[in-house]
Amino acid sequence: MPRETLTRDQIVRAAIELLDAEGLEGLNMRSLGQRLGSAATAVYWHVKSKDDLVMLAGDEVWNEIELPDLDAVDWRTAATAMATSLSAMITRHWWLVQAFGSYPLYGPGKARHDDHLLAIYEKAGFVGTEVEQAVATVFMFVLGSALGASATAALTRRLGRAGGDPEKELREVMAKASEIAMQFPRLRARVEQGPDVEYGDAPEKSFEFGLQAVLDGLDARLAGRRPPTGRELNL
């Protein structure tokens, strides 16, 4: 594809696909050019460097998060929806967790997401710096929950690039981890529950449980300073 027919949007979408498949280490202008059917030099007409490309791709994926209508739902429903959508987005684009530690990711996509989050927690009743603190608390929980899936995806691809069987090697790693876990009583009881249980696995619905626990805590802080209702005053 000649450079005259390439667009930045096409390049960014192709970069996201390549990052989803290969991670940060697999993204380079030559591979991207091959995916686009173009020379690597044509890509440079639109994007200056790999760093710029990661930043553009890292911002674009934030547009995948749907913004709930705050006039139609309560704040907890909106907060749950955005946190769940964020978790799904990070799981799809596992390389984003890696990018957080290496690139200054910002842009209109992330700003769109962040601005709506602020509106949600303002609607809840938080004021001043508490709004940013509430946003950061939920974001850190979601990000922490995504670390396991991101690390597994990165490890699987690294093992694959080494020329071995990544799934087999990953099973061997988990088997060794389980052997160590068997030395500790509570971990041993967990592993001995059955062949489908591996050391480090989270129970089903762990994300949902943790998110609601975080929102319960935020709700409790708000409830602690709400004026008592008439019924409560009569008790």
C-alpha cells in the first residue's frame, strides 16, 4: 500500500492488532508495514517512531469503553459498568499494562474516559480531591485485577518466541509453583481441591466481588456524612 493511500487511523488500527498478537516487543515498523502491505518507510510518513505509535495505539483503545448515561442510571451502576468495560478492554489489549510502565499514555481517548469517571463520582457526592481519590481507588483495583491475565499473555508469547511449546512450558511452570505451594497448609488445601485447580487461580466472580467491595467502601464513606433521615431520627 503506497504512502499516499495510508491513513494514520489505518496504521493505528493495524498497530493495535499487531500489539494484541505480539505485544510491545513484537511491534516494529517492518512488521507493521507487512501487515499493511506497505513499506516501513511509508509508515514513517504518518508516525515518527515506535514510541509515538504505541502512544497513539494506547490512547485509541480507551475509546472502546462505553460511557453510561448518567441521567439514566445511578452512580454505582455507572461505576460498575465503566470498571467492567475497562477490565474487558485491558484483557483484550494485554500489552497496555506493559505500556503503562514505559510510556506516558495520554490523549483524547483516555481523557474522554477520565472526564466521565469524574462526573460519576461527583454525582455520587464526592467533592474536591475525594473525587480523584475515588477514581484512583477503583482504577487501581481494575488494573491490579488485570495484571495476572496480562502477565500470562506476555509469558506465553515470550516462551513462544524462544522456539518451544509455550502452553507446555507454562503448564510446567504452574506445576512447579503448585509443588512449592504444597509445602504450606492453606495453599495445599487449595491445590488439593481437584485437578482443575491450580495455584494462583482466582475463584470465579472474584472481579465482581472485589469491585462491589470497593464500591461498598466508597458508599460507606458517603453514608457516614449524609444527614440522617426522619425515620432514623425517630429510632
